[in-house]
Amino acid sequence: MQFIDQARIAVKAGRGGDGIVAFRREKYVPAGGPSGGDGGRGGDVLLVADANLQTLLDFKYRRQFLADDGRRGGPNRCTGAGGSDLVIKVPCGTEVRDARTGIQLGDLTDPGQELLVALGGRGGLGNAHYLSNRNRAPEKCTEGKEGEQWLLQLELKLLAEVGIIGLPNAGKSTLISVLSAARPKIADYPFTTLVPNLGVVRRPSGDGTVFADIPGLIAGAAQGAGLGHEFLRHIERTRLLIHLVDAASESVLADLRVVEEELSAYGHGLAERPRLLVLNKIELLSAEELEAQRQEVGRATGRPVLAVSAAAAMNLNSLLTAVWQELGIAS
């Protein structure tokens, strides 16, 4: 399935039905008077969060959405039928903005959550509304009002509690594949991961926590370089970041700074987000080399440094214990 996390759509609510001019003419009913009914109300357009959707792919092929118009009024003061509301399903985590102004209209995070994005037009009035002592036979009615129309920008931000970040080829996909049932593409070259991958990791309590593997960041990602800038939005909702660094890199500290600087440049509070520093691929180092790396990174950052091997499944329990502690989950 193709992963699409941005889409622009046009929505238009239904037009209200017209009122009509009619007079009651029945046997044994003298002076029946005006009886023109009102037009029906136009249908609304609503967005509804659906837990079964994972991407905005549907909006790649359909970009215009129109609700039903209301029906015109009828004789004998009959009001026209209202137009059916148009319900558009979107994935949980979809942020909705006015495409022209950028103003946020809503954020659909919970399954079943609704957002009214276009209000249907009001129906016109029939001539029965204009009966008065001065005008006993009005021939006036009004047309229905047009429904609202908007150009909307949809952005999907994945709902994950833990985000795994790092340079390309740091081992992020391998880590999520061994911690969860996710099966991302894994290869020995950079930018293997082209889209975010989600995996559910079992908590000690038995339920699951969603981890997200974000495509590798490079220098300048926040300004548009590489692939990372396209997906940095997906870690905005995370509670905790796992910053994975290749322990066998020529310069671990340089690799570490690249990602840290991109988080700061991107903003949205990512630089202040709680995160764990994790050295990966420790099977490639001797015990002395690993200890030297940990001490160097610890002195430079002032934070604890974990060491794991995703490929060899080493120290993963220690990593998960640290994750549960940061999230406030009993181990």
C-alpha cells in the first residue's frame, strides 16, 4: 500500500432547496390561502476519524467532495427533503487546515471523532411565510442558500508513543523489526526506509505501545534535504524518542550532533522531547572500544547512554525497561 501523508481536497456542502409559491385550492375550503412550502436544507460535509485507515491514499485519486442539495418545497406547506450529509473517512491522526490561510480547523486523533468542515445551505422560504393582513395572497418566495465550500489541507501525523530516529543505516528498521511484528525493508545501504513504519511492542501489562521508525535524517533535513523532512511531522505526537547511533561509525559524536541539530531546526518542541541515546551495532566493537564510546558520548551529552545490538538481539530488554520507565509504565 502506498503511504500518502498529505493531501489537498475541495469540499462543498449542499445547496438549500428553493421555496415555492402555491395556493391551497380544495373543495369546501374557501380562501385556502398561500401554502407554498420551504426548501430542504443542504447536506453538511463531515470528516470522521477511522481506525482502519493508515494513509491518505484515497485522496490521491479523488479530490472533490460534494454533499447532496436540498429539495424544493412542495404545496400544502410541505418542506422539501434535506440533502444527505457527506461523511468522509480519514485516518486517526489527521490534522485539518484551511489550505488558503493555514488556520487549523481540527485534529482528528480518536476513532469516531467528527469534524464539521462545510455547513449546508439553508432552504428557501415558501410564500406561506409571507402571509400578512396587508397581503393575503403573497406571490413571493426565496431561493435556497449555497452551501459552504472550502479548500482543505490534510496532514497525517502518525499516532505513536515512541519514535526511533537517527542517521540513515543506523539500524532503526532492524530494531523495530525485532521489537515488534513490523516487517520493514532492511538492507545494507542508506535510505532503505522510504516511509515511516509502525510496530506494536508489548508492554509488561500485556497491552501494546506503538513505535514508529522514521526515515533517516541527514544534515539539512529540516530545510528539505533528503527524506527526513517529509516525515519529521510524524514524531511531533510522540512522548519519547529513541535516538539510535551507529556505534561503529567513524565519528559517533558527529553523527549524534547532526540529528540533534535537525531536531532543533525543525522546532515544534522536538529538541525538548524526552529521548534515549542508544548505541547500536555493538557486536562490531570490542568491550574496550564500546566502553570508550559510551564514556565519550556520555561526557559530551551529559546523559546516560544505552548500548544494544538490534541484529544480534543484545541488551534489548534493558532498552525496553528504560522506555517503560520514561513513559511511566511499571516494568
